[in-house]
Amino acid sequence: MASKTVEDVLFPGIDVRVERVSDSSGGLVVEAISTGRPGRCPDCRKQARRVHSSY
């Protein structure tokens, strides 16, 4: 049986690194950082350094 990482279970198909997991007020808090390549702007196709906008 193959073992799975926390990242595989909580974020399947997303490139993240879990930094910290803690228990807070009866809930589980997961702090994760994206490790994937930045996206590209759909208009100018330049590599994005930040989120341009959201809806």
C-alpha cells in the first residue's frame, strides 16, 4: 500500500507545501504555500507576480 503525504490528501492535484498544521478551537488549521509556477495574464501573457483582479 502506497503512503500519501498531507499535501496529497488535502490538496490533490495542487502544488503546495504544508508549512504548519495546528488544532484551534475544535478545528484544524492548515497553513500551506504554493510551490507551483506562477500563472500568466490571459490578456498580455506575461508571467504574473500577483493576482491582477478577482470577481
